[in-house]
Amino acid sequence: MAELPPVSLGVHILTAYAAVLILRRPLERRLVAAADEASQPKRQFVFDFMLGLAAGLLAASLNVVLHGFPALSTLSLVYGVLIYSFFIALDMSLARERAIILNALANNTIQPPPQRLYSMTRRFTLVAVATALCVSVVNLSVIARDMSWLTTIGTDPGATREAIRSVTYEVLFIMTVLLGLSINLIASYSRNLKLLFENETGVLERVTNGDLSRLVPVATRDEFGLIAGHTNTMIEGLRHRIELISALKLAEEVQRTLLPARPPMIPGLDLSGTSIYCQETGGDYYDYVSLPEGRLGVVVADVSGHGIDAALFMASARAFLLSEVQGYKSPSRLARNVNRYVARDSAATGRFMSMLFLEIDPAAKTLCWVRAGHEPAIIYNAAGADFRELGGEGMAMGVLDTAEYRDYRQQGWEPGSVVVIGTDGITETRHLSGEFFGAERVRRIVRTSAARSAAGIQAALIEAVQAFRGEAPQEDDVTLVVVKLM
């Protein structure tokens, strides 16, 4: 076939490629474009490589039929076309992948991470090995053929120099063509990587700035696709967490509105109360309620557990209590009626609530209270410098709907006496060593600060609890109400 004029050989090759190109577009739509996007780049490579093989075989067949060349003499032509087709098919595959990436970016296509990973390093290694193999085989075949040809030149120095120059030009031409095809592949691959990298970093920069509105389109099955998929999972998780935090903040604001904004101004009484939750919301509750005949009710309650569910349980219990206060008769009757509602709602949850309700009559100087499984309140008699517990029997609310409660009374008090009602979050506050704050520390602080106002006594207790806890985490809600009796 070496005797065939280059023009005739070029005409045969162009004719073969023209025939194949006529069929390329409809076949591509049917065999490549109709497949799912994930498999299109691979199909594109196989499709264009097979078209190149078909063109090479057709060109070789034209040489055999029209010029009567032996079939074996056309192998070099077929091999050359195959090498060219290999590079073209890879470039078309990368172009197909680039189109998919651009389409995914334009439409913000979101898919899960690829189940099967086609590693970039493995693909790059295969392409590099295949390219090196093609170049090596081409050079070896050309050098072998030209060396064989050089042996026929003879000993004429001029002819030898001309033959060497011709071989050198031929090798340089082939190397230039292969180098150009390789550089084109590298540039095409780099464009794809740049698109994927810029898109990934762009979305991550948005996330860094707090913008979670965009996800990373998953357009490939390689490491970029895997990273994009897991980045999207991370963004979805952050969105959910921010929504949860926003909901918790809203719940915290709502729960704060359920607590008294300030204590009521009652002649003969100095009041102060606070709740400090270990999370955004909690199950502790305190309130002041107006009672008939100028009496005041002070309630402190503690729902088991803490967090959103405890806060919801507390809110419903508060509603029951405020509803029953409208027909108030006595602390024990109030506790019994509220317990029926609480027990009904807690039957499926297993939650319960402790409560201490204190009725204060400033005019008659009497205290009447009911204790429903709550920490006993304490009263400090400033004149005698002694303490008394406002205790008594009573089951926690929500355990048994038929539970009965009993009123306890105290007649009279010394001016300057201090009533302290708290939750177990105070006495059970722990130091890093594991030691509890305890009731004795509470009494000591109340004794030393009894001359202060109710707010001052409360502040002294809270500061002491926080100082005692130190760097240890707050494990439970802390609620404290201080009443100074004048």
C-alpha cells in the first residue's frame, strides 16, 4: 500500500469518514443521548471509538477493492485510524461529560452520591497507560519499517542523508500529532475539573458565609460526585439544624412569656423569682396568681426531664392550673383538680410533675400550702435565726389520677422572715468532683443574706450555685422564688 499516492489514500480515508459521519448524529441520539446521564460519557467513548474503527475498516476495504492490495497490507492504515479514533473518542467523552456538568449547574440538578465510584485516578492512569502504549507502538512500527527501508538505500552518502532526514521528519510529524492530541485531552480534562472545582468551592464559600440556599449539582460518578453528594447531605443537615435552632429559640421566647415578667407589688410582701434552663427550654415553672380576698398564690413546678417535650408538658400543666384558679377554694383542691388533667395527658408519656403551691394572706399573716412531690420550701425566721420546712405529704402529679392532697398551714410570721421555694436543680447542682450543692449551703446563704431584699437573696443563691458548679455543665433546670415577709 506504500505505492499508493497520498492523495488517493486521503480520498479513501475521507470517503470512509464521510460515510460514517452521515450516520453519526442519528446513532448518537439513539445510543448515547437516550441513556441516563451517568453512563453517557462512557457510551460516548465506546460509540466514537467504534465509529473510528468502522471508518478505518471501510477505508481499508476501499484500498483492497479498488486497488487490489492484500488485506494484510492495510493493517497499518486500520491501526493508525484506531489510534486517532482513541484520542477523538476520549475528547468527545470529555465533551459529553462537560455538557452534563454545565446542564447540571444550569438546572441545579441534585442527585444522591454515586453508589458506584469510578475513581479519577484510575481513569487517568488507564488513559495515560493507553496513550503511552499507542505512542510506543506507533514509534516502534515506524522505526522498524524505516530501518528496513534504510537497508535498501545502499552506500550512497547523499541518499543515506536524505533517507535519514525523511525518517526524522516522519517521526517528528507523528510525535507532533500525538503530542497535540494528548495536549488537547489534558486541556479538555482540565476544563471539566475546573468546572467541578469552582462549583464545589463556590457552594462551600456560601456555606461559610451562612448561605445554605444552594446545593452542589452531582454530575459525575468520580470523587467530585461523591464529595458533592456528601456536601449536599451536610448542607441539608445544617439546614435542618438551623431550623431546629430557630424553633428552639422561638420556643424559648414563647416559654419566657409564660413566666412572670416581674413580681406583683403586694403590700407586706417582697417577691423575686427566676428560672435558668440547662437547654433553650425546660420543664421548670414558677408563677404568681391572684387569689380571692387579696391573697396571693406562689407556684413552683418541675416537670421530669428537660428540653422541648418537658416545656410542652409544662405549658399544658400551666394552662390547667390557671384554669382551675378561676374557681379556687384551697391549695389541696387545686392540686387534686390539676392532677386529674395532668395524669390524663401523661398516661402515654410516663412524665410527671412535682409542684408546691403556697397561698399567702398578707392581711391575716397566714401561709397555706400543698406539696405534690416537690422539694420542701423553707422559711427562715430572722428573729430566731432558725429554719422550718414547709413540707408535708403529697404524690407527684401525673402518676395517679385519683391522688388526694392535703393542706398545711402556718399562722403568723416574724417580720423579715424569708420563704425560699426552689427546684432540685439547686440542691443537686454538682461540682466537677461530683459533690452536690446540698440543702445546707442553701440555708447558710439565706442566713447570711437575710437582711437583703428578696432579689438580693435570690442573686446571692444563684451566684453561689454557679460558682460552686464552676466549669461543670448545668445538668438540670434551676428555678428559685424568694418571698420576704414584712
